[in-house]
Amino acid sequence: MRTFAQWDHSRAGFLEIDLVGHEGGDPRGEFAYTLCATDVASGWTEVRVVRNRARRWTHEALKEIRRQLPFALLGLD
């Protein structure tokens, strides 16, 4: 784990991630999320649909993103 101050913003591999819900204003029940991961240095962005906020689906999406990146994943924020 690194703190924000330890990140090298000029080097690809440090991703900002966000999980966005698509509940249409009503958070009750189950609905899809979008996991968006953007590399700070290059702007490279990967987006995945996640079934819900369960760790299982988020972790699977992150593993898939990691496999698809054209550079090594060095950190997540």
C-alpha cells in the first residue's frame, strides 16, 4: 500500500478507481454499477459493469482490468 504522496504521477500504472451506482434515484434493491479505472499518468481508462457492490464482483472486475492493461498495475486509489 502506498500513500498518495508516494505515487509517481509521471509513470503509468497508478489508477484512480470509482464505483458508480445506476439506481435511478432509488437505492433500494439490486442494480448495476460501473467500475471506472483511469491511469493518472496516461489517462488510459478501463470501464466494467459490476452486478452489485459485492466484493466478489468488484474484485473480478479489477482482476479483468489488470489483465487488460498495457502496463503493470502499480497502485489503486
